[in-house]
Amino acid sequence: MVDYVNIFMARLQAKNPGETEFHQAVQEVVESLALVLDRHPEYRSAKILERMVEPERLIMFRVPWMDDQGEIQVNRGYRIEMNSAIGPYKGGLRFHPSVNLGILKFLAFEQVFKNSLTTLPIGGGKGGSDFDPKGKSNNEVMRFCQSFMTELFRHIGPDTDVPAGDIGVGGREIGYLFGQYKRLRNEFTGVLTGKGLNWGGSLIRPEATGYGCVYFCAEMLTTRNQTLEGKTCLVSGSGNVSQYTIEKILQLGGKVVTVSDSDGYIYDDEGIDVRKLEFIMDLKNVKRGRIKNYAEKYKNAVYVPVDRSKDYNPLWDHKADCAFPSATQNEINAKDAKNLLKNGVYVVGEGANMPTHFEGVRLFLDSKILYAPGKAANAGGVAVSGLEMAQNSMRMPWTKQEVDKRLSIIMKSIHATCVECAERFGTPGNYVNGANIGGFLKVADAMMDQGLV
Ligand code: NDP
């Protein structure tokens, strides 16, 4: 089986050169699935895995737009329709200058497994652009979104492909994208999720990824007869996922001492309380300011700017019980993972996608801490997106309590699937194997049923 994994990975790397994040995401999954393929040669002979790493469709397009100075700008747009075996493609759009094919393919690939875990009928996709909304006026963001959708609209639809937000794509961007889709198609449908509440959005969607991640970690803690009450938590990022992760940790009695953006992080030993969280939400969602402004307002907090000469991130080098990486991929390297373990962290809940580098994952698994990979821990966002689709189809909104209850049930079910699959395949307590195997089986069986397509 080691041979199979090596040969598989060598072929994948040769066929997809330079796509390092995609290689990393696939490698982790293939290692877990070796356990399954050993017992189920039928998946191997049907080349299920070989098919799953090849997108069903990949769309790349020019996005021209005009800035406020009248200059023409050109960005690149992408949509990766990865796998539709169990439902329409679904996954976010990321607007960030670092966006490239390899990053979006890793995200689309992981999305297939994550969506399968949610128990809902949704396939996997991902998309975005190298456009940077930071520092742009609302008008510039609108013109970009309209140009982006002017190409994308012909490829998506409520029963085909339903994008949502991700880094750089929040409520504002979804609004502009939806407006242009509706104008071009002349139809009001649930083609995007994360919509505004008064035009088809679901209550709890903005909160869902962060809340879901905390629910998942609380569920892991119950396996050790513990709760989040009184636990000290490190959180990275200060965007959508981080904000609602912090909110839920506070509701469950935990203490949060860090928050960050791409320029630096703050350490607040008194803890970020509800009032300070309101300040962060206003700073990031309305004023679109930088996290260093937090330390200007709350004098006890220390601001540490990013130092690229360091081979570790000092945010992860504080005494704590739990860590919630919620910014971006590969934000925890091997040294960071060692620092976390040294400082007593024994719960890691990945709000971000693939925030831990491969060697860091190994260290977490070897140390037998409660480590929840992003595929499972941050699936709450797409789960409530799935619930938004259901409400749109019924043309009937659910209450906040109803959606939150369903989210909590889904996160418990994902947890149970991870635990059960990890055990069944001989690696109890390994949530990475549990999530990869649990996500895989449903999609693989659907692909077997549907023939060679
Ligand atoms: P946001 O754009 O709302 O926030 C992202 C945060 O991470 C910002 O604070 C940003 O700082 C920081 N960040 C982004 N890129 C980098 C970088 N290269 N280095 C350091 N910091 C960075 O995005 P979300 O909160 O929506 O997404 C965060 C993570 O969660 C991503 O990995 C995303 O894929 C994942 N995720 C999101 C879901 C959702 O529902 N939104 C669902 C599941 C996963 P700055 O403002 O300076 O750029």
C-alpha cells in the first residue's frame, strides 16, 4: 500500500506541477484512504481516487474592470467544479492576491469530503480570483464583482453550482455578485449562499463556521469529560470565522487571548470580552481597519507585527489549552506545532482550511491531543449554506433557533462519523483519518452507483 500511495502521488505531482497546496491536501487524504483501499479493492479497480483528484470541470476566465482613476485592471477568475456525485457543486469564492490554481484545487478537493460529511446532498467546488478587495472602494469592489459574475453566471445555477463566500468574499461581495446574476438571468434563485437576510439569506449563516468549529471542539472535549468553561484559547485571523469562533467560545465560558490579521497579532492577557469583540467586528466589517488599532484602543493589549525573518509565528507561542487557527492555509508549521504542544495546548480546532502544515499534523496526531482537521471542524459553514439552499427551495425561512439547532446536530453527527470511521479502520481517536474516510465513503459509493462518468 505504501507503493500505491507513492506511485499515486508521483503521478499526481507530474500531472499537476507546481500545485504544492493541492499535492499536500491530496497526500493527507491518500494516506488515510490507504486503510480503506486495502479492505475495498473495488474502489481501487474503479479508479475512484484517480477520478476524484481530477476536477469534473475547470473554468478560468478574464475579469476586466475599471478602477476609480479610470485605469483598466485585469484579474483572473476561476471556478473549479470538482465533484457532483452527491449534489450540485458547492464551495466558496476566495478573493485574495495569493489565489492560484493550486490553492483553489486544494480547497475544491477538501470541499468534496467536507460537504459529504455534513450529511447534506451537496457536491464540492471552489473558485475565486487574485483580486484584492483590501483598500478598494465599494464602487471598485462592485465593478469587479459585476465583471466576475458576467462570465461566471453561465456556469452556475441553483441545481448546478452554488458558490458562497470565503477569504475576501463576505456579505458585501455576495450582494454585488447576486445582483448581477439576477440581472443577467432574470431570475431570483438560491444561486449563492451567504445572502442578506432580507433577500434569501439564512439566519446563522455568518456565524455558522465559527460556531460549528467550537461545537465540534466541545464535542471532542466531552469524550474526555471536559467542557470549554475556563479554557484559555488562541485564535488567529479576525475575519468571519474568527469573529464567530470567539463569540461562541465566550458563550461557552472560555477565554480568548489572541486575534490577528495579515500584518500582525494582538495578545490581550485580560481576554477579549463581548465588548472588545464588538469593537473588532466594527473595525473589520465596517471600518475595514487593521488589528493593530485594537492595541491602540485597549492599552493592556500587546501588538506584535509580522516578522517574516522568523521561522515561527509567535501567536502560537503562548500558554493556552486550545488553539483555533482561523486565518489561512499553512499558518502552523512544525515549529509552531511544537510550541503549541510545549505550551500545553491539547485541543486544536481548525476553522481555516488546511492551516496546519503536514509535519505539524503528524506532531498533533502523535501527541494524541484532540485535533480536529478543517474538513470536519469548519464544515458548519457549508452545512448552513446547505440549509440556506433548502430554505430557498421551500421559499420559507427558518428561525435562528431552528437553524442553530440543526447546525449543532450536524456538527455532532460529523463528530460521530469521524470517531466511528477512525475506530472501524483501526486508528481510534484519529480525527484526520475519521474525516477523510467518512467523507470519502459516501462520495465513492455514489460514484460506483452512477457508473463511469
Ligand atoms: P475573512 O476574509 O473574513 O478573514 C480572513 C482573516 O485571515 C483576516 O483576518 C485576514 O487578514 C487573515 N488572513 C488571510 N490571509 C492571510 C495570510 N496569508 N496570512 C495571514 N493572515 C491572513 O475570511 P474567512 O474568515 O471567511 O476565512 C478564514 C479561513 O476559514 C480560510 O481558510 C477559509 O477558507 C476558511 N473557511 C471559511 C468559511 C466561511 O464560511 N467563511 C468556511 C470554511 C472555512 P487580512 O484582513 O489582513 O487579510
